[in-house]
Amino acid sequence: MQGNGQIIWRNGTRQPASFSFRTSRTAKDMCSGHLVANLSRADPLQFAFPIHLIQDDGDVVDLVIMGHRDDGAAFIGHLASPTHEQARNGSGIEDTRHDNRL
């Protein structure tokens, strides 16, 4: 599958992106692929946390970045079910911030 959408970073900001991914043969809700976006100004720490990709059709993919460059990133992901999660309008995204204090 390929198309356009928006990355939603951990801090809630959005960024346009194009993507291409394929689903797993054994786990239909898992995928792997590549996104194209200008990542040159992204804080590298952002890649240590899950990222949401909202496709233009409204479907959501929760991403874990496996490798990145200034112009894109490779990822593995989980295809989120919109019927089982809150509407992904920016404010309805579940909080992915972690308290890293020991």
C-alpha cells in the first residue's frame, strides 16, 4: 500500500509524509515500509518513541522507526483499528510520553 498522510510526533506536531508499506504474511495487522518526509530538522530523540501515521483515508499506523535519513525512514508498524480507538484528530491521540525517571 502506498499513499500520503501525516506523521504525528510525540509532542503532537504534524508533518506531511508519503509512505509505502506491505502487511506481514503471518500477522495481518503488522506491516513494514518506508516513509518519505523532510526529517532533517527532526530531533533524533523523537525516533526513540512510537510515531503515528495518519493516512489520507483516515487509517492509522503506529510506527517504530528502524532507521532514518534526512529524507525519510524505514519502519515497522501496527495497523490500528479505527473502530477500537479514539478518533485521531490530534487531541484524541493516546499519550505516548514516558516518564524516564528512575
